Amino acid sequence: MDFYNNIASVLSKKGINLTVGTIYDLMAIWKSWYRGNVNDFHYYTEIVNGKNTQCERLTMNMPKKLCEDLTKLLWTEKTQINLSNKNATKRLWEVLDSKENNFTVNLPIFIEKMLALGNGATVEYKDENNNTIIDYVDGDVIIPYKFTNGYITGMITVSRFVDDKGKRKIYYTHITYHEYVTGKYLKLNEVYKSITDTALGKQLNFNDIFPNVQESEVVITQNPYFQIWKPNLANNFDTNSPMGISIYANSIDRFKSLDTKYDSFYNEFVLGKKRILVDQAAMKGGMETDEQGNPRFVQYFDKNDRVYVGINAEMKDPVKEIDFKIRKDEHIDSINADLNWLSENIGLGSNYYKFDGAGTKTATEVISENSQAFRTKQHYQIIVNSNVEDLVRAVCELEGIKTNKITITPDDSIIEDKDKETTRAQMEVTQGLKSKKSYLMDIKGMSEDEAEEELQRIQEEKMSNQEAFGFTPNNNEEEE
């Protein structure tokens, strides 16, 4: 947090008032839960046999699981993006899935991290080789400085690298300003040098460090070349901040409860395993003679076998078995109760997850259109589709791709009512209430040009079949 405050202090002298607040401290907490390793929770000290012992608590890592599953509802490799014609669509995907951008793989990963941190950004630009590049920027390196009603029109992105000079390290900070005002996109690069990791330091000449990167740029455009991503949730931690919050920001207590019970479930088997109490006298060894007549010392019990516990006590029997009862069902029921509360709080509905003793699984592979999970998907889909559309417009402009329409068709294969929608649409076509072209666009996800081409092919095949059986109008005329 000191580093962010230092950036804000330095840039405020230039008239740039960054919105820092407490959101970056919170993002650090959310990030640690997403990582599944929270220092002040998963590592703790316990007194064992009168000594302080460092312990590690096991985790179910539900924060990452939640983000993974919600991402699969919002975007998959089956999601389609189509432009107004086939050639434009083909060119667009050549850019999106180029080696540099790898959109099909990188966008779901980016969305997952955005849901975890509550923020993210995509930036489009031309590199020194004239390739159109999409940068996927994590939320904790974005700082806004201009916004209206939560819509951010000015932000900086921060990246750092270190030059190791032996005992001394030099920290370089690259700051890029992105600002959009009506009809104009402005971009400015700065670089700073510091000998401490918490300070921005002294500003350097940018092109001395990055000779092949343009220091500033002004583009006349109706399309901003950056998009701010955040979950469609109100920020109840810092109500004055335009930044978003993690989808699990209000569920940290439930994660603690789940991991505590999961760790207890594991320890139930470790601590409750069968043990055999053996009188110390019975554990002593004795001298015996082997087959060759050689004397040797024999240990009656394997001292390395942890099932045997030697005790000094007056036991009726020198060996006694103790078999503890494992509270398996109690732990599973308790964990499932917490999972129901968690999934309900996230918006996936109760019973979305089920713990079976081996791991956590989604209770079903499909969701219905009247379920809470479907409504949450639709709620977040608004932000995702809007940002993807703006990203595509920027890419098209940078590449000179002409289009007057962008169609995004989500992957609804997990929606169990999709078949009903298809059947209803087919009936509407049969009854003359819906055109075949609209059916292909709405149900099959085709663009207008693709739908027209498909209908043309259907008509051509129909004519060919008629000719094959002698039913063409020309044949009829000749017969007459």
C-alpha cells in the first residue's frame, strides 16, 4: 500500500489525482485467498507437548473454484464472435487468436482473475512490428484518476522490473496513462527509477529506457483502446471508489469456516487412526539364536511403526487395541452446509456444490433458466459482452476491418432449457411466426451473411433434388 500512496503523492504534483483508497489492501487479501495461501490464517502456532509448534491448515481453495466455475458460465471456447460478413469475421479471429494474443485461451484466464480481484483491464495497441496486441492487465496494477458514475475514462497501468546490482537493487517503474475523451484517445508513457521498492523515485527520459516505444500518442477515434472490467456488483467496502470488488469479497468468513472444517476432517483420520497400547515391558527385546546358532537381539515390536504406542502403566493386558470412531458424516454434513451458504451468497444458488468426502464437485452440469445461477450468469454477462464488444471494435479499427455489426453468442450448452427454446423456434418457423433467417441467427448463432449463405445452399440443394427426380418447373413446361 505504501507504493500506491507514493505514486499518488508524486503524480498529484503533476495534477493527476489518483483514486487509491483502501481497495488495493483489499485486493491483496482477495489475491491471497485466490492463491489458497493466507499467511495469517493457513499458518498458525499451536502448543504441542508444551512447545510452540508451527502448523499449516489445509484448504479447499474454494475462492479459485468459484471463479473457475463462474468463468465457465460466462465464456468458453464455444462462445462465438461474428462480424457483418464472413471475411471480416475470419480476419478478426486471425488477430484475436494470433500467437501474441491467444484470445481463446487468455480471455477466460483473465476473466477468472478479474472475478477474484474485482478488477482488470484490456488494452489494445500496435507494437513496433505493426502487430495488433491485446494486453490483459491484472486489477492490482490499475489506478483510476478520472471517472463519472463509476465509468472510468482515465487510468494508469503500472509495471515494475528490477536491475540487480549485486548488493544493491534498482527498481524501475513504467507508468502508462490511458485517457478517453469524446472522439479522442490519449496515451502517455513515463518511467521512474528508485533504490527502494516502496518509492516511485526519479523520473527518467522514457526513450532512454524504451527506445522502440512511442512516448505519447493521440488517436482520433470513437472507440477507446482500453476497457475496465469488474463484476456487476456494488462496492460496499469503498463506496466512493469506481473500482469493483471480488465476487467473494463478502464471503471470507465462510472460507475460514470451510477450511477449518476441512482441516479438521483430515486430522480426524490422522489423529483418530487405530492405535495399539503396549506396556513398555512388552516392547523390550531379547536375545535369540538364529538357525546358524548365532545369538542376536530381537525387538519384539517395530519401534518405527506408529500404530504401537508404548506406555508406562499397570495394564491388565500387556497389549490393548484402541480404535477411535471417525466422525466422517458429521464433517461432510457440516462442510456441505457451509458450501450451500457460500454458493447462495455468491449467487449460484444452494446445492450448487457437493462435498462427498473426496473433494468438491458441482452438483449438476446444467442449470435451468429459472435458477439463481442462470440469473447470476445473465447479470455478469452484461459487463463481459459489453467489454468484449468494445475490445473487438478497437481491434477492428486498428486492423482496418470494416463491419457494421458485432454479434456475440454465448455458449448456452449448459442451459437445460435450450432444447425447449429450439423446439419453440422451430414451431414458430413452421407456423410462419418466425423467418428461417432469424432462426439461424438466433438459435445457431450465425451472422446475417452466414444465415443468407446457408439459406441459399439449402435452396440450391432443394433445386438439385427436384431436378434429380424430374420435378423442375422447366421439365413440367416441356411436358405440356
